[in-house]
Amino acid sequence: MLDTRKLYSQSWDAGLCYNGELIKSQLITSYSHSKDYNYDPHYGRYDSSATLDEMKQYTVQWANNVIVGHGSIGAGVDWQKQTTTPGTGYVEDGYDQRNTGIYLTGLQQVGDFTFEGAARSDDNSQFGRHGTWQTSAGWEFIEGYRFIASYGTSYKAPNLGQLYGFYGNPNLEPEKSKQWEGAFEGLTAGVNWRISGYRNDVSDLIDYDDHTLKYYNEGKARIKGVEATANFDTGPLTHTVSYDYVDARNAITDTPLLRRAKQQVKYQLDWQLYDFDWGITYQYLGTRYDKDYSSYPYQTVKMGGVSLWDLAVAYPVTSHLTVRGKIANLFDKDYETVYGYQTAGREYTLSGSYTF
């Protein structure tokens, strides 16, 4: 059994931005390259039993926005290409997938009401053309307090890793979903808050099966939930708190979807000290359920909640160059998001950004 994994990744971004009085335009390009090794540590990652998924991704995004009346109109195009390297991940031939999307957005305020709309068309080299749209309306019924309602559709094509990687399934179909949401938001005693309820009906939800070791389409899923967020300042400290309750089920059998915590809590504390921007994040993942495929018949197992801490810092070396560091899972907590598979322990990240 392959029980060790090493992941190497790099990403680069570059962009241009124009901010006029009425017109804004932004062009962003990015490149990423990853190598994902799975191997038995007794034989090493270069043994014939080891696997390697190597992928490259290229992205170009062009977004434009024009002020019109008491709102704006936006339009843009984005292009993405993913490639796999031949001879890796049990894939003899290399694959590539391209997606070109165009979109149009609009926002307009009429008195106490705000209306938004968006339409998008995606042309995927493997799955063809798909159209999606979204609309929402907001009503400021009391100054500083709003009610918002929205409805939209979405489409998500499986990526090359899900299709042709070591755990891939070339027969996957794209996800399609419909979303409804209603929310209240406001500012009370210096606290910005928002409470929302939503429902997502998903067709062909892409999930992973530990028994077959393959990605698959779940069929129909129904995901309902409530989200609450709040942020406020106390002196030099900025606090952000969120709570999520999610009920995710198979829409046909009404059984809960695996590995999805019903409750999540997140707290983030940010402050600045001697030009250093510091941030501490706490996250609680509630109880999840999974299958124990090492037993027969397969048993449903309950995985307890877990608390995780992250620490991040950023320093502006110059007015153009910023260096960032992060320690994820600060206290090296042992936990599992998939039953029987240990997640990474403490992780260190160092990155930088340069703006012209």
C-alpha cells in the first residue's frame, strides 16, 4: 500500500491594473506547477511501484468595470489550460483541458433597493459549452440594515487530476447546481454582522470513494445551511467570527454525505506591530461521519471534532515588495478528515509578492 505522499508546488502571478474615474480594467496571468508523489517509504519515490501526478496550469483573466448611473456594468473573459505530463500517474499519454469563459454583470441602486445580475458562458474543450446566471435583490428596510435574496445556477467541470490522476475517473460528468439564499445584514454597536440561510441542489456532485479509490458522481445532493459572520475592532485589534451549520444529504436516499462537518466555527484576530501584520486563526471542525472500508460489512464511523490554530505574518520590505510567512496547524494536531488517513502535521509556508 502506498502510504507516503510528498507534494511540491509553485505558482507565479503577474498583472496590470487601470483605475480611471469611470472605468476600471485589470489583466492577471498566472502559472502553477505541482508534483504529487505517492510511494512506499521502504522503496522510495523513484521505485516502479511509486506514482507521480504532475500538472501545470495556465490562467489569463481580463476584467472590466464601468460606472453607469447609480451602479456599474462589468464584462470580462478568462482562459484556463491544464496539462498533465505523459508517463505520470499511470497515464501513458499527456492530457490537456482548456476552458474559456465570458461574463457580463450589472448592478444598479434604485432608492432603497439594489439589484444585481450576472450571466456567464463557459466553453470547455472536453465538456462543451454551458451557460449559468445569477440574480439578487437587496432592500434597506431601515438605515444600515438590509434584507437580500438571491438565486443562481452554477457549473463545475472536473479537473484533470479528478479525471486522469492516480485516483481519477475519466467517466466523470460536470457538477450542475441551483442555489437559493436569503440574508439579513447590518451594523449594530460597531459590529458588522450577517446571517444567511441557503439551499443548494446539486446534480452529479463530484466526490471521492475510499473503497474504489476513485472519484465518482454522487448523483443528486441537497445541501442546506445557515451562516453567521461578524467583525469588529477593539483598539488595534480586528476580530472576525463566523459560524456555519450545514446539512448535506443525498437527495434520493436522504442519507448524510460523508466527511462533511455539520458545524464549523472560525475566529481570526489581526493586528499590526512595528510594521509587521500579524494574524492568528482558530478553526473548529465539528463531528463528521465516514466509512471504515477495512471492515466487512463496511461500518459507519464517527470522527470527533478538532480545533486547529494558524499563525501568519507579513512584512513590507519595500513599498513594492511584501514577504509573508505562515505556520498552519501550529500545535501539530493529529486529526483525520478521511477515516484512516492522517492529515499533514505542522506546515510552514513562505511567499512574497511584488507590485509595480
